[in-house]
Amino acid sequence: MPVDIIFISYLVAVAVSFAVGVPTLVRAARRRDTPLVLLGLAVTFDALEWLAWTLACYSPAEGTPLGFALSVTCRLGIIASVLCLMLFTQMVFRPYSTGAKSFAVLLAGILAVSFAASSALGDWEGVRNDQVWVWLEQLALMSGYGWTSLEAGRQYRLNKRRVRYGLGDAMAAHRQLLWGIYAGMFFLAEGVYVITLAFYGMQSDLDILNAGLTIVAELALGAAVFSPKWYVRRISASHVSI
């Protein structure tokens, strides 16, 4: 029986995202930490949308009204996740930047208007490639992931320099790198989906590439949060060349 790598990627995404998102939300609630709440929501919404999509594609709900509802839920989950991710990025990486705040509000507005407009036209799933609203939505989603990845990469480079001079923590810097990889992989995955939507429809042979990108993203997220002691020691020991 052939291995269904796409299904496996869905399961990995659901498991890792729930394992990271829910404890993060609990911890954030105890601390009353707004950025941490946004991070927990971003990852938890991502887990919910992956779960909805998995059920829509790999359960008896496929092709039924319930499957349609799950597909719409998936779309809403992605939008909610990226909205929280953008707000987290702005608050943590650019807390005093008016430009960053304006950019986050702009992307949030595009996502809200695009969903409302395409839904009003009957495209609740956001898959009609003849509608401009779908492309605006995908542009906003890619921008959210890309911005997060760039900011994390920028912080990694700064912290890497501090670590070399004994002024920073190697694992903290490495987590910035992992966070950048996580967001960067989903930026690429959105790009692959845009190509699929433009030329093939909802699904194509490129889905296998998206599965690989998803697994890499989730492994990076898991490594950033659940770093085993041997991994932390190895990163700390190689602080000169991280």
C-alpha cells in the first residue's frame, strides 16, 4: 500500500500545531501576555484549519454539504491564523513602527474584504480563479507569512552577531531562525497553491511539494518549542558558527 505523504503532512500539521498552540494559549492566559495570546491563537487556528481540511478530504464528509462547510472553515481558519500572526509580528518585531502597524491593518483589511466579496459572489471556499478577490486574498496571506519570515530572519542575524561576542543566547537566536523557517515554508506553500489555483484548480501534482513544505514548517515549529536537551547543547556548543 503506497504511503500517502499528503495525508501524513496533514496529520503532522494538526498534531504539532495543537501541541504548540493550546499550551501557548494557556500560558499566555496565565501571564496576560497579549503577544503570546496572538501567537497561541495563530498556531491554534492553524491546527483547526488543518483539521477541517483533513476531514473535508479524508472522511465520509468529502463531497457532502458537511465537507463544503469544513472547507469554508478551513479558509476562515487560515485567514484568522494569518491575522493573528501579523499582529504578533508587528507587536514583537516592530512595536513602535507606524509603517508596520499600517501594513498589518492593510493586510487585515484586504483579507476581510476579499472574504466578504468572494462569498457574496457565491465563492465561499475561495477557489474561483476568475475573481480578483481570491488573488488579493492569496497576496495578503503570502505577505503575512513572508513578512514574519523576514522579520525573524533579521532578528536571527542580529542575535547571531551578539552570540559571537558573548552577548546573547545561542538557542534564543536559533529559535528565531526556526521561526523564520516555519513562516518561510508556508510562504512558499502559499506560492505553490497560487500556481495550482491559476493553472490546475484546487488540486494538482504540486500538492506533494506542498506536503513537503508543510512537514518542514511543522518540524521547525516543533524544534523551536520542544527542543530536546541534546539539541540545545549542540546549538550552544556551536555558537561560533550558528
